[in-house]
Amino acid sequence: MNSMFSAFKFFNRPYTVRLQQLIAPYHVTEIQWAMVRYLYEMGPATNSDIASDWLVEKPSVTAIAQKLIDQKLIYVVPGVDKRKKVMHLTEEGISIYQQLKGKIDIFHASLLDGVTEEESQIVKSVFTKLHQNIER
């Protein structure tokens, strides 16, 4: 295996574990947090919108959304096309986003300790290229 991919795998697991530890007190999983973040940053969206952006099947998004509805973090209203339902964050969902975003920003900053802006941009560029290559 290419050492770059080994390094990524070696980093990814502890990163995921630490992120889950940060968000666990808010009773959301990493993927639920991702949906809350998506709706806050991108605005109201349908299951299809998110499924398309995340490159997953719509039923996967529906299951995540249902859990967030049950937790009263999102609500759904009919869209212009009555067959489509548009998801919105509740006030509680907005509050959770704002609280977690600050904690995660601090966590991310701690990970970047000793990493120059140039190094950060190189990593971002490499991951962008890898993403483009995997989509071919």
C-alpha cells in the first residue's frame, strides 16, 4: 500500500474516534452531525439533495433524517413539488450546531499545531485531486 494511504488510514481512525467523543454528549453520531452541519451551512435541503452531494443512496439519508426528526433537531415541510420534503433545522438543531462547531474548530486547530498554511493547502490540493481521480 502506498505510504500516503497508510498514513491517511492511520490518521482517520483516531480522528473519527476523537470526533465522536466530542459530539457524543450532544447525543448525535458523526453522520447525524454531518447532516446538521450540512443543513446549517447549505440551508434547507431535500433527502435527494443530500444523497446526491454525499454520493449515497436516498434511503441512507432518510434514515439519518428520521433520527434527527425524532430528536427534534430537524423538521420537514413540503417543497414546491409536494412529493419532495424539505428539511430545516429546528432552533435546537441550530443551537447544537453552534455549540459543536466551536468545539470542533478548537479540535481541528489543535490538530493543525505545527502545520504551516502551505502544508495545509498542499494536503487539501492532494485530497481534491484524489477525489477527482476516484470519481473517474
